[in-house]
Amino acid sequence: MSVDTNKVIECYGCGLFIDKPSVEKKKLFKCPRCNSKISLDKDHSFDSLYYAISSLLLFAILNIYPIVSLNVNDNILKATLIGTVSILFEQNFFVVALIVFFTIILAPVLNSLAIILSFIQMHTRFKLFTDTVLHDAFHFFKQWGFIEVFIISIIVTYIKLIGMVSSTKFDIGFYVMLVYIFCFYMSNVKFEGKNVFGD
Amino acid sequence: MVLISCKNCHKVYQREDYSSFVCTRCNHKVRKRIKDSLQVSLALVVSAIFLYIPAMVYPMMEVTRFGVSIESNIIEGVISFLEYENYFIAFVIFTASVVIPLIKLVGLLLIFVSLKIHTRMSNKTKILVFKFIEAIGKWSMIDIYVVAILASVIQMDELFNIKGGIAATSFALVVIFTMVAAHRFDTRIIWDEQRKS
């Protein structure tokens, strides 16, 4: 018996193949067998591109300003995004430094770049990478970017530091990072990885 | 005829059998299930269990004040916050650094063992536990980031200085290993095993 493969979808939670048409209207539905959420294809939105460009620009600005600063005996101490990685290298924590560098700097930046390049390749004749590379890169860097965890860590650090040094304050970098995370999150939400294949 | 789909790009195919082939859309190899998924994930979880011990025992941070260095591991850090009546931070650090990694390790191990030994846990519960483990995975990195930020900001030589401890490497690897283990595990085999039995 032949099945229209465009009208079925597999639940990767339990391996059940489900008919798509009955749930076409919904963007998200649950597998009848294992209750896992199954997301259907969504339309590509240009908003994703704008958010990704904004993310990259904000990321550049965020690296200029300190995130947290404090004053100890007239010494101004500052924490920057790059500083958190470089200090780990200086203290010979190479594995931790690489993990931190990858999860808070490299993965988020490459994720935004993958989105921007996908749009460029889809709408122009310019081809730098294959569709597969862009699709895989988007999903891989999305999974390994932990910038939202990092912002919670900054808040925890702030509370920790304020107990030791009362002059501790959030600096401009922290507020830029809040906007950056919003743009970064929105660029991922509005982007559909599969659309890079142009089917 | 059987249905098989590419886990990478989700394209569905109708084939004669479950033999592997290359996806026409994304060029990845399409298999019925991820190859050696249980073995690889189990090996990573066992490695993470071994790394969890030094991560808890050895110091996570070294604080130097007026030339005097004090090293503290994760649990000692939590206790010091409780002593300073900083309950919120104590709760966050304890949850992110002790409870979450433990839940991940025990949860994954329980799911893997339940595939070979009969347990009362239903498949829906296993999937629920797995999804929860996947969702909380990265949040254990909080402590590593806190140490990194503190070490970068507090640098006043012998007067006031914060350095990472040797547990930081083991702890970071526990987080990464459990995340890769969860990502590599193909939950569809939970339902395959049930059908076999």
C-alpha cells in the first residue's frame, strides 16, 4: 500500500508515524502514543533575519562594555564576556575555558551567522556552504549555545558579590546582554531550519 | 513496505525494508534507529558518574584574602551561603550543581537499565523523565560560569583574589557528557524493546 510521505510525520519520541492533515492547522501537537510534542513545519519569517543581524551587532557592543563592576579600595574591578574566558586560560583551565568559550561566545555567534547565511543563500545566487552544512550548523549551535544560562549566572554572581563588596553594580554590558538575548531567542523562534533546503 | 524518516531533516520515505540509505534532501545516512545509541549513551553516563565524584570532593573555587587562601568545594560553598543567610543563592547553587546533575545521571541510568531489566516505569513516564533531563541539561553550567565571572572580576593579587578549583574541569565534563548522552540516546528504542518483550 502506497502512502503519501508528505502527509505523515514521525514522532522522534516513540517512532510512531502520524497523519499530518488532521493537525495541519496547529503548529504544535502531541503524539497520541507517548505524548511528546511534535512541531510541524512553520513558514520562514524575515523577522528571523532582522533579529539575527541585531543579535550580532548587540553582541559586538556587549563585548565593549563590562557586565558587572565594583569598587574595592578605589580599584575599579570589571567583568567582561571575553574576560571570563581569558582568565580561565590564564589560570590553565583549558578544558573549562574551551567549554565556556564555545557555549557563550562561539555557538551563539555562529548560530546567528548560520541564520543570516541561510537567508543570503536562499534569496541570492551566492553559495558559500551547502544547505546541509547550514541546516546542521543552525541546529548544532542552537543546542550548544548557553547564553541564557550565562545571564542567570551573572545575576547569581551579582548577589554573591554584593554580599562581599557593597559597591557591586550591573554595568552597561548587562543591559545590552538582556536585549541581545531577546533578539537571539526571537531569531531562533522565527527560523525554520528545514526551509534552507527550499522544498 | 515500511516507513522510515531522516532524523536530521525529518523527510519521510517509504521503502522495501529498514536498510540504511542516504537522504536525498540532506545527504545524511538514514537509519531506522541511531547506531549504538544505548551503548554510547551508557558509556557517557558511566564516565559522568566517575567524574561527578571529584567534582563534588575537590575544591571548585579558591578565594585569597590578605594572603590567606581558602579552598571550598560545591557543598562547602552552599553551606557558607546558608551561614551568611543567603538562602536564595544557596538554593540556586545547590539545585544547579548538586541536584540537577544527580537527577540527570540517576534518571538516564534508570531509563537505560529499564530497557534490559523489567521495571514498573511506563514508557510514557520514561519519555517524560527523558524530556525533563534534556530540558534541564545546560542549567548545571551556572556554577562554572559563576566561578569564571568571579575569577575574572576579583583580581587584586594577594589582597583579594578568586581562582577556579580543580573540580571545575570534572564538573564541566559531567555537564557536557550527560548532555551528549541525552542527545545521542534514541528514545524510540524504549518502544522497540517493549514490543520485543
